[in-house]
Amino acid sequence: MVRLLKQIMTEILLDHPEAIVKDCFTRIAQLDKLKPLHEGLRLFLRHFLTRWKKAEPKNPLLLERIELVDTVLSRGKGHVLL
């Protein structure tokens, strides 16, 4: 399941222009009812997509997009304590 989500999130972040990625996550970030989803996505991105095995090269574009999404999702009024 994690492998599938990693693949989907990587494709969303890398295969689309920055403006589309930002708009997509901005729509999610605006809904207060989805705060647990905001925090879950931020945690997933930081935990699973920013860590690489030693043999894998780091992708600077992916890191940049993860930071963009993290910024967009963290603009909410507050954070959910997990």
C-alpha cells in the first residue's frame, strides 16, 4: 500500500507543472474538515518521500515540490495533534 501511495504522490508532484500541484493542494488546504488529511499528507511526504536508500540519488525537483506542498498544507489555522 505504501509503495502505491509513494508512486501516486511522486507522479503527482513530478509529472505536473508547479502551478497545478500548488492549486491541487491549495484546494485541500482550504477545507477545515480535512485537517487530519493535511497532517497525514505532510507526515507521509516527509517520512516516505524525502528519505532515500543510499544507492538512490536525491531528486531536487521532488524535494522542492514536497516543500511547496508542505508550505501550502501548513497554512491552515491550526494543527491537529496526532
